Amino acid sequence: MSDAHADLPTAGTGLEPPIAAVRVLNCGRAEQHREHRFGSRTPRLWWVFFSRKWVPLPLQFFLIEHRDGPVLFDTGIDPAITSDKGYISQAIGRFLLPRIFRFDLGEADRIDRVLERAGVAVGDIRTAVISHLHFDHTGGIAQIPQADLLVSEREWSILSEPHPEREWILREHLETPSAKWRQIAFTPTDDPLFDGFDGIHDVLGDGSMILLPTPGHTRGSLSMLIRQAGWDPILLAGDLTYEAALLDQDVVPGVGEAEVLRASFAKVRVLKKRLPDLAIVASHDFAAAELVARATGAAPERGGTRD
Ligand SMILES: [Zn+2]
């Protein structure tokens, strides 16, 4: 915690800070190859087929309790991906998935159940920010048909190409009649804090949640900067990295575009220079709950876990 946030809108106006809590919710467990998480010199197809080194991967999404209503950052995974043989329509995807991930998922991991255990009504979610369109971040959109789903224009453009499923973007679960997708364009800013980034998007217009383009994992991946007085700033980084330390050390994972990832890593490290207390929180980092708790002065989240 620090108190170097005098410029942020808050309590000085007699208003409570806009965000009551940031919560890290668990929606299942998986394993991935070591080479996937930490990078490798061996070609991707080699480790997908031949690596026997599996490491645990937590599946998580985030709930921001904003006074205008609860906001999600990503929507978890649909456990039907393991129970429904037809969930992935392409045979190649059904063949490859278990060679890339080993899932441990149950019905209790669907976001309506996860939110219920966290004491939040799924029908109250008005906005979900989608870091990128992979199935483990978009699996809950069918449960929140009332919500605006914010995605970057660049990410959405992948769907207009012939084979988005080759990038694990499953059109059949995204382009559904109930989903209220809102493509966002990043707009230029003269705020020196964001120098180097290709524009920003202020989610609710109060500066508390700022979206930043951080491509590389996918071409339109974004991160969300959460700031409010009394808290250390938090960057929800999606899958830009699997752990903050890897981004610090410039270690790119075994997937994504390495050069684009390194360029985004560099921008985030500059942001951290400007905001030295910045907590960089990756979606699949086991330390996510601890990092958020430390930044906000709350107790680490436990309510969203099923064990
Ligand atoms: Zn992911």
C-alpha cells in the first residue's frame, strides 16, 4: 500500500472511492506443458506432442465491485469443454486440446456457480471486459446475456478470418444471438503515464478502470489498469504473461508472437517505472489473489474456490 495517489478522484470530494473490492475468482484447475508456461527453444509442435513435463495452471477471472455495478474481467471457462464431446466443432481442435491442457473441471466451475458462491448474482453483471477471445476467458458469456462484452476491435477482427479456431478462438461459442459484444477502439491520450501505449479506453469514464492494448498472446489482447486512492495500482494483464516475474525477466511463453510479446512487456515495464507500486496480475498466476490483496489491503480471496 502507498499513499502516493493524491491526484486520483476520491474521498476528498466527499464520495467514497468507486471500487469497493477487486476479487480473484477461481473457475477450475488445469495443467499445461512446462514449455508452454515458461517458453522453450524446441518447436511448439514438438513439446505439444512429446513433452511429458506438466505444470499446474489455475483458471481465474476477476470481479471488480464498482459502485455502478459489478464488472468482470474475463468470464472463465465453460466446464462443458470437458463433458460435451461436441463443444469444439472442429475435429483437429478436439484432437489437440488434451495434448495442450489437462483440465480438472466440474459443473461448480461455471461462472454462475462461482459468482453465486462469491455472493454475487450473475444477473447483476452489467459489463464484462474480455482480455482476449480464448475459450478459457470467454466460457461464461452465455450466463450473462444482459451484460455488455467489451473486446478490442483488433481481437474481434480475428473472427472475420477463415480459421479463428486455429488460434483457439471458437466462433460457435462467441457469435451467439444473446451475446452483446461491444468492440472498443483505443483512443489517443496526452496523459504521459500512457506514453508508448497505442491509446487507452476508460471503461466507465471515471479513470478507475483503464484498458490498454497489450498484444502478443493474441493480436488484440488487452490489459486493465485499476487505480484508486489508497490502493496500489493493479494491472490485470490477462495472458500477456503467466507470472509477473516472467515479464520482469523478459521470458516469453511458448505460445503467441514472441516479438510482439516482448514489445508489450517493455511497455508494461515502463508503466511500472512510472507507477513503482504497480501490481501486475496475470490470469493464470497462482499469486494473483495474494497480489490483489496486498495492493488493496484486503484479505486474500478464498470464497471463489471450491475446495
Ligand atoms: Zn488463458
